[in-house]
Amino acid sequence: MLRMSSRDTWKQLLIAESELNRANLVADLTRLRLEARRLARPATRMRSLLRTLPMLLGGWLGMRRARAAADAASAGGMPWLRILSRAAGLVAAVWTATRPDRRRGG
């Protein structure tokens, strides 16, 4: 019967422990990568919303100016067709800016 010395046994235990630590590190890094992706999704959505904010604000201010000019020009009567047309253009611009891009998997 072949008997291992205590030094060889200790060496084998250290090697086994090292392999377990390496496997745990790989699993931890995989979990960390998945968690980072999960946390990045809302940030991406928020970034796209913040990107459209200046456009929304500009559209709103433009609508206010147009309404004030129309009120001043017609003394109370509003050109509804023009205002509705501008509002539809604003809605279309916001929709195209905020909808998910299907080509990129969004």
C-alpha cells in the first residue's frame, strides 16, 4: 500500500482549495456581469428620456409662443389647425426619439 506523506497531502489540499477558489471567482464574476447589465438597462432608458427633454421643452415653449402670437394677431380667435398640426409634429418627434430601436434589440 502506497502512503502519502503529510507534505504531499497538504499540497493536494492546497491545490483542491485553489481550484475551488478559482471556480467561485468565475461564478462571482459571471453574477457581477449579469447584475451590471441589469442595472444598466434603466440608466439607458433614463438617458434616452433625458435626451428628449430639451426637445420637449423647446416644443412646449414654441407652442406657447405660437399661441401668444395667434392670440395677439386675432384678438381671441385661435388658428386651431396650425396648433394641432404643430402638436402632432411634436408628438411624432417625441415618439420617434423615445421608442425602442428594434434593430439594436431595445
